[in-house]
Amino acid sequence: MGSIVTDERNVIVLGSGPAGFTAALYTARADLEPLVLKGLDAGGQLMLTTEVENFPGFPDAIMGPELMDAMEKQAARFGAKLLHQTATRVDLSETPFGVWAGDQDWRARTLIVATGATAKWLGVPGEERLRGRGVSACATCDGFFFRDRELLVVGGGDTAMEEATFLTKFASRVTIVHRRDEFRASRIMQGRALANPKISVIWDTVVEEILGEQAVTGARLRNVKSDQVTDFPADGVFMAVGHSPNTSLFEGQLELSNGYVVVQEPRTSTSVPGVFAAGDVTDVIYRQAVTAAGQGCKAAIDAERFLAAGGY
């Protein structure tokens, strides 16, 4: 059934953020000739980030897409084969593992899962209908379109602070809506946002509905303490309420916890021998580019040692 298998690889890497590209770099330098299925959102969440100030080695910051492009070229230089394809199915029940992307079919002696996470949406009325018409989860993609407009940012973590601060480059005013009375963002990110004269905060409040017919005209807000509902005028609403790990492919095949792949710290081994995982798909705590890259390195070394020890 299906296509004829012609390609068995030592390593297949699923995903192409800092974890995937670092795993590809290390396994390529170990002469394992990894195959990388980059996925639809090649480059991961850093493709949605403007300046990356906290990746070591870049004192003047580097653009997220530029950093990902450099990582990809470095992996390719050492022989990683990178395909702009998304795995649509995996079979981890026997070795070598089966990996499918559309009608293509591979076998993998080891698999490195680095599929990352994607932005969460609120799921409120009007959100999906007005997506791309004033509703966004990517300030760096869409901020330019809101010059001299009034915007809402929903969230209270580092992402919300970063989005709000970035949007002040374009917007006349940015209001952060947060469901609690304090942010969970790091102190430096909070300080930067709260010191910006264009940014204000509505505390203890949730978004009940996105308002507008053809485009966003505002949001219906509810104070969680008083239950008071108000309609707040705005030209755009940016979601920064966290992320969900991209693990639907592995449900029922790998041990997951709240959707995240469980790894056997300090190693990157999963519940299936020969399958390793790295980056935001495993990480509920740090979610940083540098920790994802570090874990990608660990996954590559774990895979290399597994193969050297006669695994599979």
C-alpha cells in the first residue's frame, strides 16, 4: 500500500526552528546525512520575531528570520538535506520508523521531533471571521498596516510585552488587556513596555468578542472581578496568549503531557527508543531560542550515540 519506499535515512528531523536546525547541523557534521522536513512554518516562531537580542554572539541583535536563514545554511553546508515539506503521518510502532509527507515516504533509523509550538487563539466570536482584517497573532507580520491606529494586545507574558512594544513603532496607542492584576513577563520586558508612553494596561479583564463587520472596530471586554462589560474601540487586536505544542502527529505513539512530548531529562529520549525530541515541543518552562538550540544539539548527540551503539 502507498508509495514505494526508496529512502532509508539514519536521521530524520521534523521541524526547522533553532532546535531542528541545530540537530541537523550536529547530525550532518557527524556524517549521518540527516533529512530535514522543514514544515509549513519553516524557521519556527523566530520567523515572527523582529530583533533577537538574547541569542549569544549578536551584541547588536539580529533579526529572527536572518538568524534562522543562517542556521539553515550552516546545516546545509555540512550535508543536511532540507525539504520544504510537512510530515503528515508517522509510524513509530516498528523500526525503522515510517515518515510520510503527502505521497512521499521515508524510513528513519532515528527520528528527532522538533515540531515546535504555534500561537493560541482566544476562540471568541468574531476572532476567526476577522483574522487578517485586524485580528492577528503576529505583530511583526502585520504591525506595519496599523500606522497611527489604536490597537489592543491580549496577554501578559514576554510575547505580549514584545508585541506591544513593537507595535508602538506604528500605532498611536497600544492597550494591553490582561486577565490578572500582574504580568507574568520578565521584569526587563515589563519595564520596557510599562515605560513606553504609548502603552497602557487594562487589568483583570478578558476579551469576550471581537467587534466589526468588514474589519475590526473594537473588542467587547469584561472585567473578571466586577463582571462589567464595555466596548473598547480599536483598529486591531493582537493575540499573545501563549502557544500550543505541535504534537497531534504523535498522539497515541509518544508519551505526551498536556500535549508536550515527554523526554527523559537530562537526555532527549522519548518513550520510544530511537525517537528524540527537542525545543518548544518539549518545553513548558523556558521557551527560548538558545535553550531550543541547546536541546537540538543534545538530541543530535543522543541520536548519534544510539546509532553507534547499534540501536535499530
